[in-house]
Amino acid sequence: MNCGREVAAGLEKRMGLLEIKDLSLELDGNRILDHLSLDLWEGHVHAIVGTNGAGKSTLAYTIMGLSDYRGFEGEMSFLGESLKSKAVDQRARMGMTLGWQEPARFEGLSVDKFVKIGARDKSDENTVDVLRRAGLSPARYLGRAVDKTLSGGERKKVELASILAMKPRLVMLDEPDSGIDVESLSRIRDAIGVLKEAGSTILLITHSMEVLSWAEHAFLMCCGSIRDKGSVEKISEYFRGRCIPCDHRNQPELDGSFNGDGDR
Amino acid sequence: MATATDSLELIRSAGIHAAAKDPDTAHLVIGLNKVISSRLVPGLEVEPEENEEGVNIHIRVADGARIAKPVHMCFGLLQEAGIQRIGIDLTVEDDAKIGIVAHCIFPSAEQQPGGEPPVKHLMDATIRIGAGSEYTYFERHIHSSKGGVLVAPKARVELADHARFKTDFELVEGRVGKIDIDYETVCGPYSVMEMTAKISARADDVVKIRETGLLSGEHSRGVLTSRVAVRDQARADVYNKLTATAAYARGHVDCQEIIAGGGIANAVPIVEVSHPKAHITHEATLGSVDNKQLETLMARGLDEDAASDLIISGLLA
């Protein structure tokens, strides 16, 4: 069985929006990212797929520069500029943002104000528009607080609306379907289409086949590394057939053959 | 000596021009130790007694009276130094309803290093809320940005059966100076009490909150809520105590304090239950601004200080 790196034919870098070379990160003595390299195509929808513990979310947090994820080794650059010394807000102002798997709650902060924080167009009309696109009724949600009175799925949609308003160059969405009901999934997919049309590059973090199918290009992640990349169909088939049933998910030490070349 | 100009200035600072002109809205404006403007509405009796250091006010809401529009009160001291003692004796008779919106305005005080606050606002209230009656009280403080104010409100509140009492204290504009809140409430059967304090402290401000509630009536309910932001070298001590001694009494104590810089926060939530069918819960959160909240806002482009301020202002909203 080949669990190793397959160089995808036809997947060539067009423009260096985000370039990651040999990225490694240890947290509490555990190596979570391991010599990972990755390039994204500007204006395309990408997905990183992997089982729990593969390091997908950690990669997104490291790219965004969150406080616990800054001690990385290797190189990361965005639009040709090194991210090494950039704080989260500086990275955001360079044009990237992150949608959390479970968005934070904010007592006393209204949906209206939250959506407008990073918005390029802070008009009420635009706020109403992005809320609708995210599947939320403006009349019902504008005045509400982004607090515990909203469900996780509702906060997820509010966060998506704020990202739509921000129109960033790079959007990383961590498990965008998490907490979202089936009916709303198509809204989320449509919103991602809107972002793409506006020129955003999208990186979806997922283990859902549904979300993976929204992407144009896919990366397979295991044990903190990109193990393969290529078409969504190919990565999807491999993930479903090999990774999901795999007994040694993210534990290569259990299987000496897991070295990127051999079957297991 | 308080003047008509003071009255206009206090009304302007409180933003209650419309209410002060409305013949259907009651109001009372007190500058230093003088009543400088007032209006009553049917069902509401107000008898102020001026003295050297302030005003004692007897308020009665007549049996069955439903005061439709909030009564506006304005207490203030426009001078740079002085003391204002307000005594309130309020009786809301049975099946009555009243809401009071109070603005406390001290814009000119300035704290001198090592000295006592030059402006003191001391309030002592005794409040009785009759059976089936409802009393809401919202108090907003507007202070100078230079500290120098001591605010010490003290209240004893008794709720008869099926009475409702809700009070909100807010001091989020200007410097606190020193504040010492002492509220005590006793709840009769089926009564409901909510007490909330929201305070933003900075520099060397000192905040003391002592709120106690006794749920002594069956099916009585009470919530004590405090939200305090402590920045720079400010200090906050919050002491909340809720006691339930009757069957089916329900209560909750909720204290959140955010610290930034060298601020110190101290919270003592005490819950005491002496009846097997009573139930009280409490939660207290003290600490810096939540990292996930902070980084969510920073990921939208706000710098750390702006994100922190937004989170704190939301907490105190």
C-alpha cells in the first residue's frame, strides 16, 4: 500500500500567495508539524484532509500566527513576505484570516458590530448582504450578541459573514461544516463560491468528504506532513479507502513501514 | 450653591432634555444639596428635605399606581470639591410599578497624589417594595477622567410577596476614583430580585462591591451579577453572597472580572443554602482577556489593544 508522497501531475504553482517550506512545530515536546511544505494557488479553493490528530488545525493556527503556535522552524511567506515576526493582526492586515472550528463567544458584542470589524465596506447594506449570504436573517440577528445565546452553528455563520465582509486574500476555514445543519451546508458552499469570485484563496480544513468535494485541489495530511496532493477525486478516494480504515492513524511509530514509500 | 445653570448643565450631561420637558415624565434634579428642578406625576409623591450636606428624599408610589414613564433623577456636583449626601426612603405600595433612571454626574473632580478624593457622593437608601409591585432602578455614573470621586451607595431593600426588584449600576465612563457599593436585599415569597453592577476601573481606581441577597420567601428568586474590568494599577474586590432559607428558592451568583496591565481582581462569591428544596449556583471568572476572543478579533485586523478594549466594552455593555 502506498501511503507516501505522490507528486500530482498538473498541479503546478501559479503564484506564490502562501509558501511554506520545511515547517516543523513542537508543542509540549510533541512534534505536531513535521517538515511540512505547501504552496497554494491564488484564487483557488484548496482542502487539507486528514484524520483527527494529523495536524490540520495546528497548521492553520501556525499560518495565522496564534500565540501558542509561533515557535515554528522552517519558512513561511505570504505574498513573498516572511511571516516569522508577524503578529496575528499584522497577518490579517496583510490579507489572511481564519474561521475557527468553534468560534468564540463575545458577551455584549452585537452581530452587526462583529461583522463590521474587519469589513472593507462597513455600510449597513453590506452587513445585511453578507449575513444573508451566510444564511442568517438580518432582521433576526443584527442586534443580537455573539454570545452563548447563539448556537455553535449560528456563530459559525456569523463568522462566515464577517469573513465575507472582510474579503481577504487568503481564508482558512477550520471544519466549516462543524455544527452546521444539512440544509445550511449549501449556503456555506455558496458563500465559499462568493469568496472565490471575489478573488480570495480558500484553504478548507476538513475530514468531511462533502467539504472536500467543494475544493479544486486537495492535500492529504498525516503525522504533521503533507503526504500527497492532487485532484480532489484522487485524494478523496485515497483518504476514504486507506486513511479512514487505517489502524495507525498519525502514529507512525506503530508501523515501521510508514515511511512515505511502502505499503502497510 | 447650585443654580439654574447647574440644573441645565446636569440635564445636558445626563442627556435627559426631552424627559425634563415632558409634562408626563417625572424628574428630580439635585445639585450639591439643592433640589434645582422637579416634576411629579399622579401616583408619585416626592418630599425632599435639604440639609447642609445633601438632600433626604421621601418617595411614595401609591397603592395601585403604575407610573408609565421612567422617572428621571439626576444627582451631581459640578464643583471640583464637595460632599453630597443623599438619603432615600422609598416605599412602593402594593400592586404599583415604577422605574427610575438616575444619572450621577461628577465631571470636575481631580485626584491629587496621596490625597482623599475631593468629591464625595454618599447615598443611603431604604427601599420597601409592596406585594405584587415592581421597582426597577438604573444608575449611570458619569465621572471626570481624573479620578477624585468617592462613590458610596448603600441600600437596604425589602421585597414583599410577588414583588420584583431590578437594579443596574453602571460606571464605565470616566475614572471611578473610589467606589464602595453595599446593597442588601431580603426577598419574600415569590419575589424576584436582580442586582447587576458594571464597572470599568483604571489607573489607581479602587472598586469594592458588596451585594447580598437573602431568599427567605418560598419560590423567591435572585441573581447577583457583577462585571468589572480592572486595568493599569486599579483594584477590585467583589463580595457577593446569596443565601436561600426557603423551599423552592432559586438563585445564581455570576461574577466576571477582566484584568489588564497591573490590575488586581478579587472575587468572593458565597452561596449558602439552609433548606433542602432550595438551589443556588455560582460562577466566577477572573483573568485576562480570553485569548481566543482576542485572536479572533486580531484575525480581523484589530491590534491587540483595540481588540482588548472591544472585548471589555462588550462585557460592560
